[in-house]
Amino acid sequence: MRAVYEIGRVNLLRALRDRTNLFFVFLLPLIIIVALGAAFGGAGISRLGVVAVDAGPLGDELVSIIESGDVEVDVRERTTLAQLEEGVEDGKLEFGLLIPPGYDESLRAGQPVELVVVARPEGVFAALGQGIDTAVSEQSARIRAAQVATEYAEVDFDSALEQARSAQSALAGISIEEVTAGESTFPSIGNPFALGAQAQTVLFMFLTSMTAATQLVLTRQLGVSRRMLATPTPVRWILLGELLGRFSIAMMQGLFIVVASALLFDVTWGSLPGALTVIVMFALVGTGAAMVVGVFARNPDQAASVGVVLGMVLGALGGAMVPAELFEEPISTISMLTPHYWAIDAFRELVFYDAVLSELGTQLAVLAGFAIVLVGLGTWGLRRTITRG
């Protein structure tokens, strides 16, 4: 039995020593995790650059109103308009706001003031942009009320402004209630990155398994398996060892993405036994697919090409690139013929609907069926290859 673990360990080490494999297993998923995490995982906090040099107390008040609004914002101070433009262009800032010098004095004197807002064209209708407009309108209402009181009630501007603030805060606001008519396409989630994390786990586990198929082709071509058969090692142990090696690679990939997304972006995966079972079952599916490709491919290049194409096509059809909920017929039905669909569906049940392991019977049964067929076909082909002479 020790031979099984040694064969599996050698296969895993060969994969880790290949720098190309390291890129696909660790670097590429991490790059995508960071990119999507910055775009969606931090979507609740908007980055606003502010230039408010010599803007005075009313300039500081405007920034405070924006910070206390409905949009959670991270205000980052800048000193020039050029820095705001550079930050928005580089993506470090979502919006830039220039409050001109003398802002306080101009408003107290009843003079018009021009604020400069810097944003990308696609960000014009973003929530932060609406939040800035709301804050400006709120402050403008206070200042107009104070100016009217100063002119007609003969009170000083500061006293009138303070009374306007108090009156405004006491006014009843508008309450908005959102109601979903029918069934929503996507469940309400606290972490927007969760959808992408599930899809990436499934996509990369399968793709990484496909890259491991090339090692099996080399093992066949170099006669390594046949030489092992010449030793007292039983053929069943050789087959189990090859399976264990590819299974270990798929599990390593899946667990890496799960742990990285949890640590970096606080993604939760629901019931731990349920999530681990789904990962194990899909790793077996990837293992079986890698065995089939590795056994029947004629050379490593063919195995790599077929594996990548197969992984991308199944990933696209199964909802690992575009959510399957957005598919229309007949693609939505075809999607259900892929193991990716059922793995992603199981993750959705665990994370969004608080399902437990016992409630994943259908998904796990389908994945088990795929695994049995693929592993069975792959081991049969490998046994035939190494024992036929």
C-alpha cells in the first residue's frame, strides 16, 4: 500500500516543480481573486479623493455630509486637481471632488461656487456620484435658509445656519421599501464576491486537473508505469497511485482558492462538511477526466490542447464564467449536462440558502455519477495501456 502513496506523492511533486503549473495553480487564481475582490468584494466602500485646500469650515462640512450619507465612502485627501485626475484614471479613486479655496467665504457672501467632480464616463450614475449630489443639495438648502433668515430676520449668518441644521435634521425623510416581484434571479448576498469565488473554484479545479493529464501521457511514453509493473507492485496499486496523484492536485487547487478567498475577502462557504464533500466529489470528477484525456491522448501537446478546450467549454456551459441563471433555452438545459453546473449549484445552496450536507443529495449524486463513469473509464484505459504488452 505504501507504493500508492509514493506514486501519488511523486505525481504531486512533479506538478509543483513545473513553473507553468505553479502559475495556473497559484498565481493566476490569486490574480483573478484580487482583481474581482477589488471590483466586487470591496463594492460596499467607495473611494473618494478630495481636494479642499483653504475651503474653510463649510468645505469640511460638505465632506462630512458625504461621509455620513447612505454610501459608505473612504475619503482620501489630495492636494491638486491633477492628483484627482490621475487617481481616477489609474482606478485608485472612483471619484474626485475639488472644493475650491474660499468656498466658505463665497457661500457666506451669497456668491456662486463651482465644485469640480472627476469621474470615469461609466461612473456618472454610480451610487457615490448620487451621494455627492445629495450632499451638495443638502448643504445648499441649509445655506439658502440661513441667507434668507439673515436678510429678513436680521440674525447673524452663523446662528441662522445652526438653526437651519437643527430644523433640517428634525424633518422626516423619505422611506423607500424595496419589494421583489416574483422570484429574484440571484439571492441577496452580503458578500458580492461569493458568486465569483464559487465559480472560480470549480473552473480552476477542472483546468488544473486537465494540465495534470500531460504527466500521464509522459508516464505512458517513457514506460514508467510498465517498469513499475515489472516490480512486485500490483497493477491495482499503480492505478490507485496515479489516481491519488491527480486527485491531490485537484484538491490542492480547490482548497487554495477556498482558503485564499476566505482570508482575503471574508468569503464564507456555508456548512464545512458540505463544502468539503462538494470539493472532494468535484476533485474526483476532475481526476477522472484527466485520466481519460491522459490515457487516450497521443502526446502531451494533444492532451494539453484537449484539456484546456474541454475545461473552458464545460466551464462556460456549466456557469463558471457566466451565471447559469442568465442562460436561456436550450443552453440552460445543456448546462445541466455538465458537472460544473451541479458543483456550482451545490455551493449556492450551501452559501446562500444555508443548506447542510444532507440536503445536497441530488447534486452529490450527479457528481458521483460523473466521477464513477470518468474514473472507471480512465482506470480501464490505463490498465489496458500498461498491461497489453
